Amino acid sequence: MSRFSQHNTPLGGLTCLTRQILGDSRGFFSRLFCRSDLAPYLNGSDVEQINLTFTAESGVVRGLHFQYPPHAEMKLVSCLRGEIWDVAVDLRADSPTFLQWHAETLSAANGKSLLIPEGFAHGFQTLSNEVEMHYCHTAAYAPGAEGAIHPEDVGLAISWPLPITSMSDRDRSHPNIDNTFTGIKL
């Protein structure tokens, strides 16, 4: 029996998983990772790296990051404390949803995780203070394969829910997509 329920998004392969949360007066239990439960979603890939991030303030935007093949990765993103608005952008060449984006609210309370396929850029905005996020990656970080898009790219027209209070200089320097970008070939 899987401890995750799923709902598909309008972008093929981008899946929202909700963890089963078992609680009582003492608190709760929730399985964050189980290889056998996640195997149907990971398409034969294994988790190679797990990261934890902390963001102190609401309104902060991080992203939009991805890795080019052969280091393309799937990400399973979960919010362990606080609340975020998590965004995935389809960058797959020949995808019917090329350059479309989808967002989900992830929080400690709702138990949702976003499973982001290879060929997608990922970013988020914190909706609360004191946010901790947990990422499972199917590929290790490869600096030479890193790609990114400016989070405020007008062509993508991402509707960030809050005014952006902070963004790293690095994320602010990422390029916008132009007409020479033909997508990621997986």
C-alpha cells in the first residue's frame, strides 16, 4: 500500500504527491521517503542526493534552476516547516506544454510534495517566515550542467503571489528566455 496519494497537473509528468499523515494527541507521523512507494514515480531512477534549505523571511524567491543532460534530474520537493508556492516550468523540447508553468502550495500542514521531472526548471517563493524544505534529487549537482532562468522572465509571466522581498544576486542575474532557446532535449 502506497503512503502517497497523487494528483496530476496540467503539465505532463509533473505530479503532486500528498503524504499520508497519521496523527493523534501526541503529534503525527509521516513517511517522507520510501523507495518502494516512490518507485512508480521515479521511472527507474534512484535518489542520489538529498538537500535541506532554510529561508528566514516570507516573500523570498529562489530559482528557477535546472540541470542539462546528461545530469538532468528529477526532484521531489517537500516543505517541512512553513509554507511555499512551488513552481515548475516545462523546458522539454517538443513538449506540448513547452514554457508553461504550474505551481502548488506546499506546507508542513498539507503534506504535499511536488515531483518535478527531468527537463523542468524549479523555483519557489516563501509564503511564511522560517521555511525549511527537503529535496530528493535523482542526480548529484553538476556545476557544469547547471542552467537557470530569471524568476521574473516576462515571457513566462509567473504570477508570484507576494511582492518579492529578496532574491540572490545570482538568481537576479539569470537570463530571460529568448527566441534562440529551443528547449532541453532529454
